[in-house]
Amino acid sequence: MAQLLDDRVMRHVFDLSYELDPGRGTSVLLIGDPAYEPTGSVAALVTLLGDLDPRDAGAAIVVEALRQSVTSARYWQEPGGEDVLAALPDVRAALEPIAAALSHRPELAWWHEDRRIAQWAIDWRDAADPAPFVSDPAAELVRWHDATRTEEITSARERPSDPLANWSGTWWSAPTTLPHTTGELTDGRPAGLLLVEDSLGWDVATAIPVRGAGRTCEIRGPGDWAELCRRHPLEVTASRRQDWYRTTGRDGRWVMPDWLSVATEWDAVHLTTIGYLAAATREIPVANGMSSVIAGWAPDTTYWLADVAREIEEPRTFWRMIEDEWVRAG
């Protein structure tokens, strides 16, 4: 958000991020004037951040900053230069007051809210290709569990144990094949339109109105996720080792929630927006030398573990990407 408020911040971030990026000169190249010399400094950036007033950020800027944060999440390679920069102690200290001010703004109360009543499922197809909202979690949970266990067993047998090995595979910890929905942004658009990790570049979408009931497990921060892993553990060390090492820098045993087991206790699991910001993309210690990662799970998303969510008799809405903005088409 700071970059969107002040071009000088953007300039310093650009220079410093390139200098700090682990892929500098290889996967990340500086293209342009060969005589260009980066001039950004951490001290100047910290001063600029201290002068910012978060009250100058309107709702659109905050949503765009959140969108950029979500779309830049990556679990299959090292943190980028901007991530390294933001983690520097002086920069982190300068950002914390801005984050605190944002999290307490009345119009952003939905960041802290549990699953809201109004929910939308996003189908990345337009109105000419309709599809029903399908909710059959029971069968899918069994398939997911069997596939995940098979991958872990196969990975333990065939993949190297070196976390630095050039290997990648399944990196997400969300039950991505289950029915899932989001609430709405303050402008009325479904959050699932904008807040997408690892987007495939969709430019049309159908938003399906959904309502659900039942017991919802709320993930409001890393502690809630760790508790879910302790109660319903599924070890995924062999299948996630290399990817999650790149993301967190941690070499050790990894666990995630066993969603088939979670379904015996809960009908749905909801990750709040503040929970995402506090916990996603980082190591979450669990117990007994085990840790976990929230990966592939966007803010304010609910995954339905039981057949308790239904499309309601309200109109679907149709959306199209126009000039990098989701615009309602019908």
C-alpha cells in the first residue's frame, strides 16, 4: 500500500528489491538504460514510510494492495526481493504502525469477521457456459485423502531428502478440489474475483450466490491453524519438503490438516483475511518438531467439508476483466 501512496516509496522499493532479490542477474533482470544506477536506500525508505498517513489510503487503494499481496504469494521458490526488503528489521518496524492503523479502520472490519452469511462461489467461465454449483464433499474428501497419502508415500520412496534438491511438486495445503466460497468486498464485488493466489489469468467469471450452515472452524491466525494440525495431523514432509523449504528456509518435518479427519468435527473451515495476512506463506510451528504452512488458500475463503452449502434463488452475476479491473457484465 505504501508504494501506491507515494511514488518515492515505489522508487526506493524498486531499487532495493532488485539488489536484494535472490534471482538478481539471473531470473530477475534490470532492463533499460545500461547506465542506470540504483539509488534507493533503506534509511531513506524508512523515513518515507514514517511520514505516510494511512488515512490517505482510500478503500480502492487498500483492496489493490491486498490483491497485490495475494497474487505475489509463491510457495515454490524463494521469497522475492520485496519480501526480503519488508523483512529487514528497520523496514518491518516502519511498516508495523501502518498495518496496525489499517487493521482497525471501520470499513475494513470484514478483515476480522468470521464467515459471513452472503457467500459467492467463483466459476471461471462466462454466462454462455453455465455450470451448477456442485457440493459433494464426502466423496471428494476420500479421493483427496487417498491421493495425498499416495503422493507422500511415493515421494518418500522416490524423491531426495535434500531440501535444496531441484524438485517441486504439490505445494498447497488447502483442500482445493472441495467447494469453496468467499464473502464480499466493501464495494460489493465477491472477494474471490480479486484475491487469488497463483492465478491462471482468467478474464471472465460467473459469481454464484451461495448460503451455507453448520459448524465452521475459524482460522484467525497461526495458532488456530497449528491447533487444527495438532488435532488432525497428516504428515506431508516428503511431498512438500523442497517447496516449503524454499518458502520458509526451514528444513524439517511438515504436517498439514487431514481434511477427511477435520470433517468429523467441522462442516466448513474459514480463513479470515487477517488470519491470512498473519499466517500465510510462513512457517507455523505445530508440535514435536513439526511445522506447517498455509498455502494456496486466499483470504476470506471458506472450504465446505460437508454437504451444507447450496446455491440460492438469487441471480448469478457475470464479470469480465477490462483494463486490469473486474467489471460486472450482467
